[in-house]
Amino acid sequence: MRLLLILPTQPGDDGRPIRKKKASVALNLNLALLAGYAPQDVEVRIVNDFVEEVDLDWPCDLVGITTLISCAPRAYQLGDEFRRRGAKVVMGGFHASWFPEEAARHCDAVVIGEADELWPQVIDDFRSGRLHSIYKAEEFPKLTGLPVPRYDLINQKQYQVEVYPVESSRGCPFSCEYCAVTKFHGGVHRLRPVGEVIRDIKATGSRYIVFVDDNIIGNKEHALELFQAMIPLNIRWMAQSTMLMADDQKLLDAAVRSGMRLAWVGVESIDAQALAEVHRKINQVDEFERRIREFQKRGVLVGANMMFGFDHETREHYERTYEFVARNRVIPFLYILTPIPGTDLFTRLEKEGRILTHDWAKYTSYQTVYQPKSWSPQEQDDMYFKMAVRLFNFKNNFLRTFPGIQLNNLKESFFIRLAAFIIGMGVGHALRCRNQTHW
């Protein structure tokens, strides 16, 4: 049996798949994890459609396609093509879970929810000739006893920076209006056994790890145990975290000792009214800069997730945000507020009649798909891109990456910052071209 697992790219305006020569880093873990569930006699391939062409004529028996919202139209194209060639197609992921009837028109089976406990059954049913049309996770799986992801199937030559994805937890206890994580993974922070996380880190065969958790310190006791267990491994890692890590000196110091070199923190907005609008209750705007400094003085680069398009924004907000990012020398991850189906934000804006399109290919987080309160969608896009291009010019890329190099660890500190600089320049080029694909 041959199994093909696909991460689809986004379609361009002409319907053709958008591709890059290289992506930034390998952040997708779910396909490698699903490959780990496959029996040993199953030949498995993983294709990242963002960076390589899908071989439609590879003689596969079963195709698994994951679906993020902006990639769903491309997933449907691929599903149709493989079914036309006689293969059976299974779709899962966020979008197929919200719209199983839509996805079912392009595949033979839809997996709704987390697939961990369903995937072995899907393979067994396929081999027995009794594949069902719907597989639904009735509860959130416990994260114990997961297989080792098939890291050997991740082609690092396709990425600018060698980093392997590892998971230590799932879910988020917060209920921010715009976020799909709580809706898909649940409002409980589920934890993996630390020993199994360490096993996966070792299985990568690499010193460079990215944790795909939505909040690496969602459970501080678990996080501290994990960090302490990682210290002997001599690895370097990055992860998403709330800024609250900066208030726990013991936890932050353990993270740095264990190899944390970049922290993505959820700034979201420097406007307190905007944060209140979407129920982002854990952020305190007046504490942002102090907390950023706590990371930076330990040699940790700070990546700031930020969104634009809140109802309370003014035109001046974009200039103030530019000054905040430049002044604090954070690496900005910039998005336009996007109402993902299944979220409370989508429900609210749809009730208000403000959703402008159901063309999922436009839900890239880099263009406006709803009606803003104070200006047109085009004006909002223009303000966003104008600010983003300024933030990713050569000067700002240099100033936020190379200052802060640790002289007592010069080689490592330099190369980590060089990687961040190279990625930043690539983002700047994409922005100047108004390229709205994933960065």
C-alpha cells in the first residue's frame, strides 16, 4: 500500500498553485505524526505543495490532505485530480472539520476533529474495503503514547533554516474571539508526557527545534519540568508563549538554559480597546515593553504576533505600531484580522452582515475579507502593506536582529540572528511584491 500525505498550498488569482523555491522553516507536524501511525508495510510520502510540485501520477492507493482555510480550494483541486486517477482521498484539518459537506464533494472520506485516534482506523478500513464517508472525533484524545513522527520524511533542503517541529501540548484555556485553536483543540490545555517529548526531540537528530504548541507555558509546572529535562540535550529552540513567561524569572531562566533562542509572543495590538474588543484578556499594554526587555537581556529574540483591522483602530494606530516595533526591536509577525469560520469573530461579523466573501482562497490573513468600521477594505490593506514594507526594509531587519549578539557565545548568536535576518529580507521582498502567501 502506498500512502501520500499532502500539505496543499494556496491558489493564486489565476487558480494556479503558488509556490516558493524555499519556505522559511518546517512548521507542519501533523502529516509527519500521521505518517508515524501508518503500519510498517505502508510506503509513505509527504509532499509540501508550497515548495514542490505534487506528482499526480505517483501510483498511490490512499491520499491524505490537510486543509487550512486559504489552502482549501487547492486541496479540493488535488482531491478531484487524485480521485479521477482512481485513488481514494481523505481530507481533514481545520477547514474540512468546519465544512465536512463542502469537503466531501472532493474526497471519499472526511475526518472531523483531531485525527490521532481515528487515523489507524481510516487506514484499516481502507485496506478492508470499507472506508466510511465521515470519521468524527467524539472527544479530544489524550496525548500519551503518540508515535514518533516520521522526521525522516521532512526534506530540510526545502527550507531556509533547519528546524524540526515537536509538540509538548495542545489546546488553549483562553477564549480570544478571533482564534480557531480553542474551537478545534478545546479549551483545556492537554499535556504530553515529558519523557515522550524528549524522545521526539532526540528522534529529530537535530539541535534545532520549534515547538508547535500554541502556548509552551500554558501549564507552568509542566513547562518547567520540560525545560529542565531539555538542558542536557544542548539544543536550540523557539516556541509560542504568552508574555507572562517574563514575569516568572525561574521559568524564563530555565527556558533560556534549555536552549530557548526565539519566543513568539502574542502582542496582537498595542491598543487596549482593540484587545478588549476581541476578549484578549491576558495582555496588559503598559507591560509590553518591560516584558520584551526581560527576554532580550537574556539573548532571546522576540517575535511579536500582531493584527490589524480592529474596529477601534485609527489611521494613527499604524504609525504608533511602527514606532513600537522599531523601538523595541521585535521581529514582527503581521496579520490582518481574519474571521476564520468556526470562530466567534466569524459568527459575529456574519450576523452583522460584514463578511464580504466566502472565497476561502482570500482568507490569507494578508487581505481584508470583511467590512471595516471606519474605511474600505482596500484602504485597510494599503495601510497594512505600507507599514509592513517599512518594517521589513534592510535597516529595520538589521537593527532588530544583529544588535544583542552575545560576545560570550558569538558564533551561535551570530548565526541565529543571521537566519532571522535572511528570513526577514525574504518577507520584505514578498511584501514589496504584494505576495500574500505564507511567509
